[in-house]
Amino acid sequence: MLMARIVTGVASQAFFGVALSLCVQLARPEVRGRAIALVMNGLMLGTLLGLPLSTLVGEHFGWRMAFWVISGITVLAALATFAGIPRLGRAEGGGGVRQELVVFRNPRLWLVLSTSTLIIGATFSAFSYFHPILTEVTGFAAGTVPLLLVGYGAATVIGNTVVGRLADRYTVGVQLVGLSLNFLFLAGFAVFAHLPVPAVALMAGIGLVGVTMNPAMVTRVQRTGNARPLVNTVHSSFVTLGVIVGSSGGGMAINSFGLRGPLWLGAALAVIGVGTLVPDLLRRSPAAPEPFAPVADHPEPAISAASEPKAVCAARS
């Protein structure tokens, strides 16, 4: 099981790196944030639908069958990708590993990557422990929690769509607002976790502004570095690092401060995340829209307004 988890983890990082680079090649510069949001909505919908589906299959047919179902869906997704994704030429400016690694000499890129880690860490420090918090602190029955998590998943789909609309013009501003709101929702959840209505509302708020920052995160990383697969894959690894930091740190917080501890930890990580945005905020006027820097390492496909839906459909695949 451990080896299987490692293999799937490696595969998922590679997939997201290539998928996001492909998304950039298919979309026009001014709508890349929206295209990235469309791709990332697959992740949001997977959370929304996958949890209840796997739970349902596991309860009726055993946990092994849940893995077989996931494997079958994966095969179908691979076939759909093979059939639906256009064949594109080699990216201009692409080279060997040494050439790809040059971009990582930019210290600003590491700061941008750390922002993504903190955004995801803040969210997952809470998300990883929603079940015990909702049952043991808020007082919900265990059977109610999956329904509440479905509501949380629906909030992530909505938030991801909204962020995708704004990510191209207000990349840093969206992250600033998202982190600030996430701090308020996490801290509020920690304070009012014993009250059912505020707890559910604040949990939904975390869903709206947590992992939904993905389109803005990806757009900012690509502007700072480039849109090639290596940068996107490393970014995915930093996102995974955020999951690890939030989940493991939340566990330690529970040992020291009880079940509200992960929520306070998430709020603290959100504050640190805001700090990583300060250099970018000082570099540009808050009133001016943020132009998307040209991505020289990818050829721009000739996508007209009439053919845009086809490109978006390809990005969805």
C-alpha cells in the first residue's frame, strides 16, 4: 500500500505539471487564468464527487472495490486524454534539464512557491480534521459529516470558478484577499466551533477561499518562472508539501491544544502567507491591473474567438 501510494503520488505530480503546461499552450494569454481554473475544477469536482462515491462503494462492496473503481475511472480518463488532446509540437525554448533548472536561480520564484505551500497548508490543517472537529466539538452525528463535506466541496467548485475569472487581472490581489478571508474563517471557526450554524458557515467559507486559490497560484508561478512542465511540476510538489505541513502540523496542534488547535494553526499559516505577498504588493500599484507576461517558451496557437470553445474543451480534457 505504501509503494502504491508513492507511485500514484509521483504520477499525479507529473500529470499536473504537464496538464498545466498544455493548458497554457491551448489558451490565449488573457484567459489563461480561466483556463487553469477549468482544469483545476476537475480536482474540485473530484473532491466533491469522489469522497461520497468511494465511501458508498466501500460500504457496500468493500474497500478493495473502491480502488478497482478508481483504477477503472483512471483508465477511462487516460483514453479520453489520448483521444481529445491535440498533438502539439515541442515547446520553443525547451531544452535539457540544465536549461530547465536555470529559472530556479530566481529567489523570487522560491518566495512565490512558498506562498502556495502556505495557502494549501493553512487550508489542510483544518480540512484534515474536519470530521473529528464536527463530531466531537460541534456535536454533529458521524453520518451527517459526509453531507457537510459535500457542501464544502461544492463551495470549492464555486470559489475556484470565481478565482479563475479574476486570476488573470488581479493575481496577487486575489491571493491577498483569499488569505485574509481564510484567516478570518479559520479563526472564526476556532472560536465558534461549538455552535453548529456558525461552524458550518465558516467551514463553507474556508472552502470558498482555500484550495480555490489554485488558478491564481499557478498564474503567479508561471509569470515569475515560466510555463514549462518542470516549473509546474515543482509547483505541484510545493502544493503537496503544503498538504503535509498542514496535516502533520495540525496533528501536533491537537496533541498540544486540542481539536481547535489545527484551526488556529491554519490561521497562523494564512498570516505568514500574507507576508510572502508583501514584496509583490510593493512592486506594483494596487490600482493597476496585472498584465500577463508573455510566455516565450510556448508557441501561441492560432485560436480565434470562434474556435475558443474547442480550446476550452481540450483544456477540460
